[in-house]
Amino acid sequence: MFKQFLNQVDGSQVYLITSLGIFLLFFIMVAALLLIMKKDKIKYMSELPLKDDVQ
């Protein structure tokens, strides 16, 4: 079924590779952000749902 779809759509490889590239770029950006984020901020953000302090 997928082979028939890919054969009928012209330039479908461009769309597949583009969507894969966008996904990988987003995943790499999120991973890099998590690696460079300060540990204090990660701890603060992880405790937010548990705090009862309402301002």
C-alpha cells in the first residue's frame, strides 16, 4: 500500500526527508537545551506542580 502511494505521488521523497529533518532538528534542539540548562532551574521546574504557594 505504501509503495503504491509513494509511486503515485511525485516528489514524495522530498516531503519524507524534509519531515524527518524537521523532527530530528527539533529533537536535537530539545536535547541540547536540556544539556545546557542549569540544574537549579530543572529542580525548580520539577517542583512547580507540587508547590501549594499561590501568589
